[in-house]
Amino acid sequence: MLQVYKSMYVKIAHCKGGMGMKFSEATAEQVTGVSLGVFSLLLYFVLIPWQIADVKVAGVTPRFLPEALAIFMLILSICLFVNGYGKRTNVGQKYYSFAPKETALVVKSLLILSGYIVLLEVLGYLLTTIAALGLLMYMYGQRRIKILIPVTIGLPVVIYLFFTKVLQIVLP
């Protein structure tokens, strides 16, 4: 392996599929801990108050469980960061590599999911989910039409019917 850049935490090296990055186990845990911590704070202070009404009628409000889960996720993310920080000087750590092709798949997936979120209210659950699921399945290598079409159409329809008919929850 030809190394272009090396530090204690990150190596940029030739990987399968071109240039890529390799993260030590400690760095991966620290980055994941910080990312999940920021997400849990965003969830607790922004997303939950924005999306869930604060009803003071009952002893347990609708926000209780989501807020408790956000706090629990914050505690676990802090533990993950501390664990990674403690491993930073360990010898013989695992390295996780990210090739450009894999990174491109992740970015494309995030773009598809962002479009899904934006179009969900406009087009509704069924059309948006069928389109997003079909794109994701095709992008990740499913080329057999006998699997692609039934799963892409059937799964969202079954989920929609289950929520609307059995659980009586209205989907957009």
C-alpha cells in the first residue's frame, strides 16, 4: 500500500477503486460519537419541539419517549467518544477504509433521501417511496426486474395499507 499522507489518526492511501481514506478505530469512534452527539442535541432541541406538540393534559406527554431516547443517544455517543479517545494510542488498531466509489454511493443515497423528504408532502407516501426505493435498489445493484418491480411497488403498498387500514394512521 502506497501511503500519500499519514498522521496518527488518518491515512490517505491507494485503496481499491482509487485514492481513499483509512481511519483508525479510535478516530472512527470519536467521529461517530461526535456526529451522533450533535444529532441527538439537534433532535432534542430542534426536531422534537418542531414536530411533536407539547400536550400538558396527561402525566406523560407525547414528547416523553422521543426526548428520553434523544438523551439516551447523547449518553451513548459520549461513551463512544470517550472510548475512542482512550484507544487513540493503542497499537494494532483496525483501520476502516473508504474508497471514492463507496463515498459516492453514500452521497447519492443522502441526496435521494433528501429528495424523498422534500417530495413526501408534495407527492405523498406511495409515489415518493416507490421512486426512492426503486432508485436505491437499482443504485445498489439490483438489476433483476422480477425482484425490482414487485419489491419497489409491493412493499410500499403493503406498508401503506397496514398503516391506514390496520393501525388507522394517516400517511401523507
